[in-house]
Amino acid sequence: LGQRLMARNFDRQVAELQVRIAVLNGYTALGIPVTEAVG
């Protein structure tokens, strides 16, 4: 997850960005607290 894209082909660059977004969204989801109603 560096600053540069490794892929040279545009379609592969798009796929690489989609993978990065999925990974970052996974990390974000881990940090969001789950709230439950009590009572």
C-alpha cells in the first residue's frame, strides 16, 4: 500500500486500486465500534 501503482496496464491499475480500497475499508471497519441497545 505505497504511494505508487505497480501495474502498468490501465485495467490492472484499476484493479489494484480496487484491492487497496477494499483493504483500507476492512481496516476502517475494524475501528468502528459496534453499538447495541441496552434495556
